[in-house]
Amino acid sequence: MKLLAFVLSALTAASAAHAQSCPDLTPYAKARETIADLGRIVAPEGVQEQYKTRIGGVEQWVNVRGQDRANPIILFVHGGPASPLIPRLWQFQRPIEEYFTVVNYDQRASGKTFREDSSDALGETLKVERYADDAIELAQYVLKRYGKKKVVLMGHSWGTIVAIRAALKRPDLFYAYVGIGQVINVRTNEKVSYDFAVAEATRRGNTEAVEELKKIAPYPGDTPITRERIIAARKWAQFYGGLTAYRESSQYFYDAPLLSSDYDAQDACAIDKSNVFTLGRVLPEFLEVDYSKVTAFPIPVFMFMGRHDYTTPSVPTEAWLKTVKAPRKQGVWFEHSSHMIPWEEPGKLLVSLLQYVRPLAVDKKTDK
């Protein structure tokens, strides 16, 4: 599971070689059983379900967990593209499940959903608008299935591109929006990330890094932003903590599916395969993403920002949040996080959700 799976970080390591072999999970069998047992929701009023349902013409896998069905629901839109959260939930989500029912899903051409349909015809549908419509359709399904009026919409990394679009199209479905590792303007992000990498490499006297980064200067500039140029820029930004703060690598994330009872070996293998399948198809549209022109947001918006995030840098997000008009808005800085806030500061994530978001998501008739 060494394929970097967030849309920018993924480009630094995506290769067909990673997609050819599936992991042997036999050595992890006992650990997988232990983690599964710990994660079992045994509260009588709880919910623990995993199933597939047809969304946007594709059978998509959904995971629902919570200690009390009466709690508000979070619909979590994962990053990538094709970087599903379901096999990684065991690492951080359990405390959140005491206060929210959390719905995760493997997006089209991602993880378990990729195993349902990996056709060329599906590849033609991989557009931001289609992903957003999927999120909307899933929200409607969840509301009906669990008897709720609205849900909280939360996105991470690539998922923030999808989720913002969904919120703008159907604000009536959502109590609030929470962006984690928010993408506002991709080209701005590229420049901020590159400049950070150059500054850090220069400060630390890393001549190898400086020379590699010089080869793509000016970046992004007017030259097309190719996969190869992104690889060169991302390599050193992430090495200096731009993915996980204070760390040169983030193996805890990549290997997490090996220990998840929600994924078998073929599912784990599908993560890398779906990443390779997806990246080239979404890259042109991804590079043109620009939400800086959105001056009004129809629902309360909360941005959870990693101080050290140079995968989707937080400075453009902070600037956007200061100018956008919304019924309510709040930026929350995570001082010891980079791009991986749920893993890096899970305690503060929970406290922030309880302080800012949950009070807006309580339906007096059905929720607690």
C-alpha cells in the first residue's frame, strides 16, 4: 500500500507496477481479528452496516457506523481521488461515532466500488459534477434510510472539491459543511507548495532537492502542469512534512488497509488499481478547480486547517474564508497537523466537531 493516494500526493508514486500484485493478508490475520473485535458496535441503539447501493448508475459501497442512531449524521467524502477511507476508519473514527453516525463510501472508481465497475465506460463519467451528484444522491438515500432531515457534509482533500460542489447545488440537504485539507484554487496551491519545498530544501542545504526543483522552475508557471512536474514538486514538499507534520513519510496511512476487516486482499489491491485508473482521467479538470470566485456560501461552513499542510496548503483557504459570506463561518487551525488532520490530531478534530458543528445538526424531534 505504498501508492500515495491523495490527488496531488498520489501523482508522486502512482505506477502500474503497484497495481499488479495484491497483498498477502495471512500474516495480519490475528491483528485484523483483534481490530475488528475492538471496532464492533455492541450498543443496542447503535448502527454498524456495510452494503452497496446504486448511486449514479453505479453500485457504490457504503459504510455506516455510530453508537446511537439518534445522533446526527456526517456524510464524509473521501480524498484521492480513489483514496477510500473505509479501510482506514479504524485508525481514528471511533470517538466521533459516540456523537455522530458517520457515513463513508467508496466513490465511483475507488476501492470496493472499483471492483463493481472498472469499465472504460465508467472512466468516461469521472467528472467533478458526476462525483458531486453522487454525493447528493447518497445524501438523499441516507436521509430516507435513517429518517433524518439533513446531514453534515464533510470532505477531505480531493473530497472537498466534490463536497463544496454538492453543497452549492443542494444546500437544503446539509446542516453545515466541514472542509479538511480544503482545495480552493489548485494552481495557487501548486505555487505555495513548490515555494515551501524550495525554501526548506535551501534552508537545510539539500542540494539534491534544490537541483531537482530548479529543473521545473518556474512552477507552475505558464508551462503545462504535467504529471511529471507535479511529481517533482510534491516529492520534496511532502518529504519536509507537507503531508504529515514533522514526518518524511506517512506509512501508517498507506498500510492501514492491511489491518482492516472491512477490506479483503482484492479490495486492498483495488485501491492502487483504482488510483491508477482515475488519476489521468480527472487530472485536466482537477487542475482547473477554482473556488476562489465563490463569494457566498449557502450553509454554515467550517474549515479545519493544518498549519503545516503543503499538500493542499491552508493559506489560500484562510484567505477565502475571510471574504466569503455565509450564515456562519469558522476557521480552526490544527497547529500540529499537516494534511492528515483526522490522524494527526483526532482529539482536536472531535472537540471541534462538538464545539462548532454538532449544535447546528440536532433535530429536536429525532436527534439528541
